[in-house]
Amino acid sequence: MYRAVELCDQDKDLHRFVWRSDKTSEVTNYRMTRVTFGVASSPFVAVKALQQTTHDFGDLFPMAKPHLFSSFYVDDCLAGADSIQEDLDLYNQLRPLLLKGVFDLRKWRSNSQEVLNSIEPSLHEPSLTKVLSDNHSSQEYPKALGMIWNSHTDCLHVSIGSTSSSSCTKRGVIGDIARTFDVLGMAPALIPVKVLFQKLWELKLGWNEEIPAELSEQHQLWKNQLPKTKPFNVATLGQTQTNAQWSFMGSLTPRRLLIQQWSI
């Protein structure tokens, strides 16, 4: 998504860098021409560009317009409709609307095979995650906002990540929390360690300082209990609506030059 947004000419000079292919080559000056990962303002600029596209062209695509404000999480879109035909109509409006801003909406997934059959295969979600079921069989599913989505049962699959064996520091604790991506806050097993992490901030410890023995014991107890936590499924809203067809759509990708050579 970032690479689809062009920087203003006056801002490109603030994104200069030098590069050479090997130690004997002459250093060459470059500057980024697109929004860059790691720059503090990049998330805002990218989302603002997406919203501006909606403001400029949304009236031409009335069905898709509200979804660009309410159904996107950065470059991922979770949306749907109450019938297959409405879902296809939404697809046929979302893609051309975003292409007006040079945003290429790809990696489509739906709980309706009929919807998927109507979308070009090259636009389908290619990256699937293997999930081990209770009977030890393995199946592959796409991800929605970092969580595994079983598009056949229309359930979100939440599993707790493994912990590290590093020393018990504030850095190690936050690392254990980050191993489970839970953007919707549906993993209660993480609450104890999040509360513990708040206490570490109150103690004003450095990132690499050993934490107090009492809190270290609590952290170790939580790590020992974590493997006993079983993955669980959460039904999506689509299951509560008659014939609802929910599609997972994501990855806004660019097709433009990223850098340019520049002379100081």
C-alpha cells in the first residue's frame, strides 16, 4: 500500500539515501519517490491517500464508497453482503474505485465458492496457513487481520503463540506478547502477561534489565501454563445473517517506480 502513494517533490529530498553495490563502486545518491516504511508519518499518509481516493471518485461507485471508510484496516478490507450477487457487485465496484488511486486490490478470499469462481484466479489469496485440528489432520486457511479464517465454517481461529527462552527482561516479556497477533483482543490468555508488563513500566525498568524475582516467577508461571491453552474459534457476524456472504479482501499493491537516482 505504501508504495502506491507518491511523495510530493518537496518531500522527496527528505527521503534521500546513498548506496553502492560493492566497496569499490562509487557512492550514488538516491531518493525515495514513494511513501517509505519506517517513517513516522507513513501510516497516516497512506491511509489519507486511500480516503482521498474515496472523496475524489467515491460518488462514481456508491456501493463501494462506504466500505473504504468502515471496512479497511490499513491495507486489508473485510466486507461482505447479504447475497452472492450483492457480493459480486461490491467486488466490481471496489476494484475500479481503488484503481482510480492506483491501488490494486488483490488477495481475495470468500466463504462462497461461487464468488471466488467469478474472480480471476490470479487475484485470489495465494498465501495459506496450515492449522492442526483436534484429530491431528492439517488444513490450510487464509488469514484475516493476522488471524486464521476458516472460510468453510466462517470462523476466526485464534491460537496462542509460543514463548521465547530468552532471559526475563522487559524486552523478553513484550516479545512473548507480540508472538500472538490479536488485533481484536480475543485472547484472554494474554491478559495476565499484559498486566505484568504494565507493572514493569511502573517500575521504570530498562529494556534489558532483569525484572524483580516476584514478577519473574509470575512470568514463568504464565509461560508454563501457556501450552495448556487450546486454540478456539469465533463465529463471524456473517453466521448470524441469512445467506450472508463475507469476503476477505486485501493487499493494496503498487505498480510504480520506487526510487530515483539524484544528484546533490
